[in-house]
Amino acid sequence: MPPLSLNELLNPAPVNPAPVGITTSLEELKGLLAVTSETSPSPPTNVQSALKTVIEYLETKGTEHVPSVLDTPLPILSSLLQPTQPRLRQHVKLNRVTLLSRLYIFDNADALVEYPESAPENPVGYLFPHGIDSEREEWQDMAYSLGEPKGWTPKTERVTSYLLLDDKGEEVLCRKGHWTCQGAKICPKVDIVKATTPHSKATRQDISDRLKNDIENKLTTSSPARDVFEKTSGLISAYRKLGCQAPLQEPTYLSQSEKAMKRIEDERRVRMRRGYAPVKETCQGRLSFEYNDRQLPYVACEHYNNISSRNHYIHYLDESFDLEYLEAYINEDSEEMDRIEAISTHCPKEHRDDSGDLYRPELLTLPCNVKIHYYKPIDEHRSRCPWAVMTVKGIHNHPIPLPQKTPPPVKEELFRILIMLREDLPDLTARGLIRHPVLKAYLGSKFPDIHLPTLTDLHVSLANRSHLQTYIDFVKLELYPSGTGWKGLQLLKANDDEKLSLAQHYIRSMIEIAYTDEEVDDDNNNGAPLRIVVCMTPCASHRLLQAQYLQCDIGFKRVQGFQEFELASMDRVNNTSITFCRVFVTQQTALAHLRVFQEIESIVLKDTGQSLKWRHLHFDPLRPDETQGMILSLAVDQHGGQAKGIGLHLQGLAQNNELREKRDIHEPHRRISDLTPYEHLHRLLRLCTVHVFRNIRGCSVSEDVRNKMRSLVCIRHYDWEGTIRSIEEEGGKAGKDWVQDKFRSGFAFEAMCWAKSHIPIEIWRSGDSTSNVVESVHSDVNSEGVHCTLVGGVQKGRHFDQVKMNTLEAIESSGVRPSYQSGHISESVLRGIKRKYAAYHKRLEDEDRKIEVFNKKLKKAYDAVLKKAQDIQTKRQHYASTDPQVLKAEQAYEKAQLAYRKLADTSTSLPRGSGHVLASN
């Protein structure tokens, strides 16, 4: 054998070279070393060192079992070779016993081998590079199902391989694992001969061709009649699987044969569910095919009754099903089924068992004896030899498995992406992950040459969304082992309390209260326990301590099973909204709001060492006009439970020893502790005018009455009592109900009109007349996601509030605002006027359109009157006045006149519009 040149060594023979000798003499190797030493320019020193190491190794070990230099990929040389495809070597010895027919060498640690090539006699080998800390084992990447017999050699057993050497050429100690291909499961109705066609290698193209052939076969036998038949067969299969599904109530009497068949069917279902037997007992009633009195077909449980047992199954059918076959099956008419199937040439396969029943046959297992062996250095030697070897021996005699398994490296990459999603993870679905911007950015960077890459570019198995959802649920379970509900949040709070500093705490309080019957108020009649979660940061507590004009409101759609209470304000220095706390509650009762404000007070005291100060409670009698650091007003909607809860909280504060004997600033003859909850509200609460006007627009009263209602929102009213009477008299029942609703609330009128309240005029004018701020922060946080789980809602809220606090700190520390606007109040006023006038003009345009539509209808009715009048004149010219045709024309004229007058009378209820479009008379 002539010596190899350096070029031949570094650029080995092409794929599938002619077989060469297995051994090489020491003299040939020494000649090779001499040639490389004399080559100009001289090869790298590491190449010469590698050859010297091989020569030393052969001199000590002998050459009887050492692979040829040409055939054997030495790990110490692989760093010089960086091909994009694996390199191939023929006839390479793995150890003293095993000769590999082929050896594929990978230089990329991320290489995936899902369908490894195998051989019946001499196995095929795969050499993989390994990171020192990598726990990956490439046999797990295979699409084939592997199992028993399997196992690893004991740690004490000495295993080595000629392919796993250290940098000195010494064999390192290894562990050897072995597994067996478990074959495949197929339907016994398929072509067994075709299914058992052997294969030793497979590609994605082979799978694609197989699926393409299946689709073509289906298309060649498809027809509309077959589609109907298959749809009907699917419905029957669902009936057999589900049955009635109603709770087990009425007994069903079965014959002995029916009991035996039911037992067989139940055993079959348990096997199909891999041993799982449903715990829930359901109705065992038989399904029957019937027609109702309108001859509409339906399938119903024998226990169904339209009056007494409506929870049993009933399903009305349409003509898209083969009703004759369905009726024959349910009524067990075998002869009719045979007749229908005989003429249904579209049904290519048997679909009934020997007894004539439709069934899903158990899958037939095709065994396989392909063996997989895996060699990897023991932990102590992994740094010396960062390689691993896998061998595959045998021939698969079953269909090529579909690439439904996600290889572990891909799963690990997917898990890392999921963990990066942080607050989005608790509520994540497969569809949500596919469209998530983090995933899109990752795929775009990983596959820059693919236009709009998707998860299928990462691995085709991820096209299965149910499969993808299992990975999402797995990561959720890892991060939230107690779920994403109440218990999951309790665990999250415990972890935060343990690991985070006090300044980072967010979930501050979680309480669950089971009220007694005496404690349940009118708004809470379901008897369910009250659950409250208070979320706020210590930073927010300090800011709340300085707030003066507050707003609060309840949101309903962000967290499933909870309402979201928010306490917010406009930071008047920085002219930006701020949310002090968000509270998730399961009830909107007065007792719930009472406990919410008690918890907020407690948290603020813990964070700041100070309590909240309310103007009418904590004023200084010597300086009654001093309001710094006091809550001056609170804007709310008209929810009775919320208002009463706030009043109860203030009443409770007034019972403290420091305030018990204090005189009220507005009624000095009374003590603060003697005020009722609603009297406390008269000194604090403002009713949101937006809610008031919206409620007025919905009242079924005239526009004049609506204007009188609106006039009550004022500082002073010229005729309060007279306006109230006028609303009740002119507004009818709707007007009386509106007035009584305000009286019944105990605070509405006082919160609408300053003269009725005990709020100083300067505070009234300076305070918030709407709850727009808290409504806007509700809208902002809803953009983070709605219908969330409790953990997901809290996590998103945490992120939102942290961003808001950081924005405020950026304004205060650096003067950088969240927009290009200066933050001056004039800009807010300008925006408010624009929105108000835009809404006003839109309303006028809508009213003008209504007037135009009315005018068209009125003109049409008037034209009808004129036409009927002309008809009368025409009839009278040809017939006597008593003729039936003349009388009929006169009746039609009177009817048209009546319709016109009725329509004209409704013009008084039309809106006035802009004035440019006038209603016709």
C-alpha cells in the first residue's frame, strides 16, 4: 500500500469507497509520518503528533484489532475536519468482537439521527461528539419505539471501544446500554404483507411517499355516498363509545346476553384506554331511533322524557346522515344492514365483527428484533474523550414509524423557550405559543433563510398541537406544581415570601372566609366562601400614602372566577395614572369590600409604618384646612356593595380610641364615631358622571326628562325638590324607578350634587368627577390578556405594575416620559375636549341619520295615502258609490291614513339631532 499524502489524510475517500484491508503495518504508518514531515509547507504539528500517538499505541497494543488509518476516524483529528454532512467509513472495528459495516462520524453536537441505518450482520455505527456537561444520549432521538430487553452494564464492568480514545490514544472506560426496537402496531384490516415489508433505512421522503400513496388510495375510492356512509359510521362509533352520558339515576334492566356484551365492550374500552377505567358512572340506557310528531328523526336515550328527565341524551338528525343505515343499526336490523352494505360500493373494508356490530379492532403488534447499543465514557473520563458511539443491528419488519416523537434536544430547546415566556406561561395554549412574538423572534434568528418559519421547521412533530400542548402543560407543572389556581398562587406566594426581599413582594395577602348565615348580606346569597388576593408593592404603599384623589372600580373579565378590584389615581405631579393595588375577589358584597380595605390599610401600615389618613377622620381641629397626606375624595360607580363596604371600613376606623370622641368637622354637635356608614360616604364619595349619564341614556323616558336627570349632577341646583317631582311625574314608572334607585342607594344624590354632600367646595371642584382613570388602567391591563387563570392574571398584573412603577421612576429621576408629550395639564384638558366633542358630534350624526330614516318612512306612508286616494277617485268614475270595489278602496285609504298618522305621531320622540336635518310633519 503506497503511503498516504497529507491531502489524502485530511480529505478522505468519497462515500462508499471500495473496501480496504482491516489492518495496517507499523512500517506503513512510519512511512506516512516521514512523508508528512518532508512535505512543504510542513503540516500542523497536531497532525504529526496524532500520527506519532497512533504509532506508539500500535507498538504497545499490536495491530491485530486496530482499524486502518484510512477507515478509522480518529477523534484527535476530527477538529481539523468540519464537513456539513457526516463522514462515512467502511469496515471499522468497534472492539475485538464487533466489526461495523459502516461508521458515520458527526462533527456537529446538535446532529439528529431519527431513522438510523441498520444492517443484518455487521451493525452500522454512529460516532457523536459530546460536550463535557452534556446529558444527551442520541439513541433517544430515534423515531422508533425502544424497550425491552434493555439495560445498562454495571458500573463495575469494564467496557472499552477502539473508537473512544483519549488524546493520548488510550481507550477510556465506558458504559454500554442496549435496547430493542418494539416494532409497530397496525390495524389487522390492512395489508399485512405490505405492512411487514422489511427496511434497514428510512428517510422523510419515504414517509412522505407512503402517506401520499395512502391519500391517493383514499381519493380513488372516494365518492359523496362514501363520505355520507363514513360520517354515519363515525356517529355510530361515537354512540357506542359515549352512550347517554347522563348521571346514573334510573336503573336499566339488561338481558343476560346484553350484560355479557356490555362486559366485553367495557373490557375492550379499558384496553383501548391502556387500563384506565372511568370513575364516573353514567346512564346505561339504550339509544333508540325515533321520529317526532313533525316527522323529524332523532336518537334518544330510552329514559329521556321531555318533562321529567330532560337531562338524558337526545340528538335531532338531519339529512346529511344515512338515516336508513343508522335506524337499522340502532334497531339491530341485520338484514337491512346487509342490504344497505351490499349496495354501498363505496365501503371498501369490513366494518362489522362476526356478530354484526361495529367495533374498533385492537391493534396488531408487529415485533422487531433490531438491537441498539450505545457506548459512552464514564463520568470520570468524559473530559478525556468527549465522544459517544451508537450501533444498530438488524432489519425492521414493520412500517416506517411516523416522526411523531420530538427528539430530546428539540424538547429541551422548546422548554427553554417556554420558560422565557414567564408571565405568559400560566395561560399559554398551543395556539398562543405559535403566535407568540418571543417564539417568532427565536425561529427567525434560528432559520434566517426561511420566510416566516414556524415550529415545524424546528421539528415536524410540533405540527401536532395536542402534542405541543403536552409540553406546555409539562413545563407548567414543573414551574407551578400546585396548578395555576388558588393553591398554585398560595405556593407562588410562599416561594416569593421565602426568596424575595420585602421590597420585591407583590402577593401580599391571601384570605379565605366562610361566612355564617348572620354575616351574609343581601348581595351574597350563594353561601360560597369569600376569597381575596391583595397584590401591591411596598413602593405603591408609599405612593398611596401621599395620594389625595382616589378612584376604584371592579373589572370582570381578566381572571376566571374572580373580579378584579383596582385602586388607582392620577399622579398630578407627573400627570400619569398609577395603580396602587389590584385585588382579586370572588364576591362584590359589602363584607368583601370591607375586608379589602382593611387588608390594604394593614399592608400600608406594614410597609410605611403609617396608616392612611382620611380627611374627615384625621383632620387637625387647629388646622382644619391642612389636607397634605390625606385622602380627600373617592370616585366610584353606583355599586351598592362597594360603597357600603367603604362606609363600614370608615365607620370601623372611627371607633378607634384616638377618634372615638372626636367631633365631626361638618356637624360639630356629633361625634365621628356616631356617623353611619352612609354618612361617612357623604363626606368622601363622588359618583362617576360618565356612569350616571350612561344610566340616564338607557332610561325609557323623554329627552326632556333625561335633561332634568342630568341637571341633578351639579354643585347647586335651582330647584332640587321640584325637579325630583317632575322626573317622577313626567317620567312615568321609569322615572320613579330611577329616583327611588338613587334614594335607596343611600349616597347617590349626595355624590352627584355638592350641596347635598359634606365635601368642601374646593375639594369638590378639584376632585375627580369621573372614574376614567381607573377605567383606563382596567383597559390597559386587560390588553395583557383576559380570561386568565389566577396565577396568570397575577403574574401579568405584576409585570404591568412593575413597568408602570419603572416609568414613574424614570420620569422622576431622569425626566424621560413615556411619550413625547410634556405632561402638562393643558394637554389632558385638550384631549378630553377633543374626545368629548368627537363623541358629541358622532351622537348628533347618528341622530340625524335616524331623522332621515324617519322622513323616508313618513314620505313613503304619505305617498301610500295619495295613491289610495287616487284609487278611490278612479273606482268612483267607473262604479257606484256602494259598489264593493269602491268600498274596498275606501277601506284601504282609511288604513293608509291611520298608518300615516301613527307614524307622524312618533315624530315627537325623535332626537333633535344637529338641527340641519328636520323631521317632516
